[in-house]
Amino acid sequence: LDYTVTPLSQLVNHPYVFEAYVKNVGLSEQHAVLNYSVTGAGAAASGTSLITVLNSQEDAAFTTPGFSPTALGNYTVEMWGEADSAGAGTTIVTSDIVTKNIEVTNYIYGKDLGDSNPGSYILGGPEDQNHFTTRYEMYANEQLCGIRAYIGASSFIGAEIKAIIYEVDTTSADGLIFLAESDNYALAAQDLGNWIDIPFLNPISLINGY
């Protein structure tokens, strides 16, 4: 999954890997690699995938070696494809550079990097209910204390929400096992247009491999 905010404890067992599809849009065979460069948080790193031979109009998935940050903070990742039509490092063409931002934290695990303009969903009335779900993979044991959610500016003061956590189990009837839920959280005026933390009454053990 495409995590943008990751606890350092998770990265110890599961380093970042950068992936991309690269396509040869030319007429001749290309010997292609995916390059990456990381800067930020007082560190820099770079790497290159294995060479893949692409025929004309052929594409393939490229995966780089892992990147294991050791410091908390923000990082910028640049990725680009590089191809050599001669296969001897002499005739080089490069793709556009794709830039992604990631953050290494102590406690926050997220996919959206705190987007200040996320999407929204409108319910039909005050009695309607709905689930918004997302999935996280665990690569180290953790204690989950709460869920962070963005509250749209057009939400109603006094509307109630709560956090629920399930374990994914593909052998169960609906694929989910209920673990816990928070108390209802009533939205206040200062919550509108902001991120809020919804706490669980007791920490929940999240286990590596689930």
C-alpha cells in the first residue's frame, strides 16, 4: 500500500521500496532501469533497479532496492526511468522525474500526508449512517490509541462519529473480525475543517503480519 506517513518502527522490518511502470514508446529495444534519489531529514540516498530489456511499445514494472531511513522527519523522493538503446551505457534517454513526499514519524501511520483539501461525502439525513474504511498492514507490533480523521468544513456541529477497528480475515464470512470501537465523538465548532483524534478507551494491540 502507498503509505506517505510511516512510523520508524514499521520501516525497520519493511523498508520503503519504490516502484513504477516504465514503457518503451520508441521503435528500438531499450535496456531500462528505474532510479531514485531521496533527500531530507539530514540524510540522502539513491538506488537503481535491475536492468530490464524492453522491446518497442513494451512496458514492465520496476522495483528498486529498499530504502531504510533512520531519522524522523520529511523526505522528498524523486524517481525516473533511464534507458540505453545500445545496452552499453552509451546512448541514454531519461523519462520525466516523478516526485513524492513521505514522512517518518514516531506514532502516526497514514496514506494522505495530511491533505488540507480532501474529498467529502454527504449523507442524506441526520439518521443516516455510513462506514469510511481504510486498511493498514502491520510489519511490527504496535499499540493503537486512536484514529485521526479530517472533518469537512460543511459538517454539522453536534453530529456524532466514532472509530471502529477490524482485523482482516479472508477465512471469515465477511472478511472482517471486529476488535474494538471508540465512544461516540460529537463534532464541535473547532473541529470543522480540521483533523481530529478519536481515542479508543484502551490501547489495541496490533500484531506484525496482520
